[in-house]
Amino acid sequence: MSTSGKDGYHHGDLHSALLKAALELLKTGSELSLREVARRAGVSSAAPYRHFADKRALESALAMEGFRELGRELSQAGVIPRTVSDIAELGVRYVEFALKRPALFCLMFGNACDDSNDERVRAAAEVRGLVSTALASVFPGADATALSTAGWSLVHGLAFLHLDGKLGTGTRQEVAARVRSSIEAIFSGGSTAVGRRKPESTRTRSR
């Protein structure tokens, strides 16, 4: 199946072309609109509606692509973290992704994830799963849910603090060093402080 004339894309290609045009539009800081996306993709103003019901649907698709890309960035090493330093490296990748793709990153977390887009929900859950698995492998005795929330909150907070300029500016190496030191300050020595619960008898005596 194909379209003709100005919309001369084979079925499936138009969707990718529209997403690419939308990402380019985000980079410019311009307001995202289906009409402008169509113009940048070189198709008629009606063409995007074959794939996206409205602007929100387009934003949801972009967010899904963003979560997938972030997931690839975090899993690029292909090894299971064993130390706090390994966790810190994941944090560095997370913050670097935010700084490389600021508009996309803000879009990814700017709207609530609901069940209206199952793929987007799964893509976001996979990112959290990567963080959770990494922390659980380093702190196997800790509450996995609580630790996952704490770990994601930390790296996510660092990402937005850097995006907002609250931590000053710096080279890529300086930002990475700041992220590493922040994560290690929280989690270093965690094998006893985080990963191991206080014995029941000790907790009872300390009351």
C-alpha cells in the first residue's frame, strides 16, 4: 500500500518520517504541531492524521521512542552492575541522555503515563526495570521497590538539576564526575547501610 504525490511514502515509512520531523522540530525549541511536522516531512497537512489522532498521540509516540532510546543507552554496557561505581556509570548515562536530548527528555516526563498507550507504558517500565535490576544486583538484601524508587529519583533529580542549570555548567567530564560523586556519596558503603537490614534483636534493644 502506498500514497501518491506529495504523500509519496510507502505504508510504514510515513510514520517514521513524521517522527523524525517531530524530533527535529523539538530540537529547534519550536512549538510542536501536526501541521508543522507535516511541512517538515514534506507531506500534506492531512497526512499525519493517518497515524496520529491528535498532537497528544504524536507526543506519546515521541515519548515512547525516547524511553526506548534511553533504555538502549542504559543497557549499552551489556553487563550486570556489581559495584556502586557501576551504578554511578548508569547514572552518568542517564544524565548525559537528558543533556543530549533535553526537549525529548522533558516531553517523556512531561505527561502522565496511562494505559492509553501500552507500548509507551512498557517502554517506561523497562527503563525503571533496568534501574531496579542494577540496584538489586548490588544490594540484594534491600527492599527492591523502595531502592528502585530512590535510585531513579536520584538520577532523575540530577538530570533535571543539570538541565535547569542549578548545578552550574561544566564540560561533559565535569558533569560526569559530579554525577558519579553524588551517587557514590549516597550509595557507597551501601552493602551494609542499605543492603543489609538490622537484626531483629538489635532493633528491639535500640528502642
